[in-house]
Amino acid sequence: MKGNKELLTVLNSLLADELTVTNQYMVHSEICANWGYIKLQMAIRKQAMDEMHHAKWLIVRIIFFEGSPTVSKLNLIKIGKTVSEMINNDYNNELEVVRDYNGAIKLAREVDDQGTVDLLTRILKMEEGHVDWAEIQRAQIEQMRIENYRITQTESLASNIVNSMNGICGEKKDEIINRQMSHFFRADSQLGMAVANRLRVNL
């Protein structure tokens, strides 16, 4: 089925948006995993999976209109160097994406393409959910400060570590635990503090 040329161009532009944010989210997710922020890593990874689905749906729609999906074009990927930068970069990207989807929906209505309107509206609602999530994280960081926010993101990892360390026994138990605590503090002082508090270790 031949599609509207202008709409096909817009769909490919949206595809570039989705592929860009997918890559950005995946990098941010892995950075969070490396830093031990497991809750944040899982949340961002979930959003990356959402964006991958969006890209797939757009590709299917473009092909349906006998167009050629452009998968080699990416917009500027903005990798944050801190947790705050990552969340802010993702937030700003999502705002741009929401704006683009609203414009695309308007065009789809003008060319009387209800099928595309329905698809883009479905994606838009998910993108607005990403914006809401980022706004919540930004508000939490402002209210509790970044240090406390980071602690909340390590809680799952800290709990897993504590469960493992509680299984340590034998004459060298204290020595082993102290040595491990030293490693944790060197890697991430916030993680080390979270583990120490749960183990009730005197620092």
C-alpha cells in the first residue's frame, strides 16, 4: 500500500528518534549496573526495551506503506557522566520525542490515516510515561539530594550482598567480612555504607 510521502518522511524521523534513545538508554543502563545502581539500571533498561518495540512498530508501518526504513541514521547521543546528567539528558530527549509524536499525529490526521494515528497515539502514551518517570526522579533528587537518592538505587544490590555475607562462617568470618567491606568502600562508598548498616558493622 502506497503511503503519503510526507508522512513516510516523518515516520523515518521518528524511527531515528527511537533508535537514538534506545542506544542512549542502553549505555546509561550499563553504566548504572557498573556503578551498582541496580534499581536505576533495571528501570532504564525497561525503557530501552520500550523504545526498541517502538522502533519495530515504526519499521513495520513504514514497510506497510512500501517505504524504506532508515536504520543507519541516529541523532546526537548524549551520555551523562553522572546519575543526574543521565536522567536530565533522557528527560530532555523524551520531551523532544513527545513533541515530535504530537506533530506526527497531527499530520496523520490531516492525511486521513487513522491507522497511523492509532499507532502513534499508543507510542505517545508510553513516551509520556517515560517523561513522568524522569520528572519523578528529578524531583526525588532535588528533595533528598543526590547522595541519598543514590543510596536508594543501591538497596537491592546491598541486600543481595548482605544475604551472601550472612552465609559466611568459620574462624575467619570477621576477617573475611572486613576485607570485603574494604573492597566495597573502595568501589563505592555509598554502597559500602549501605552494606555496613545492614550488617551492623562498626566503622
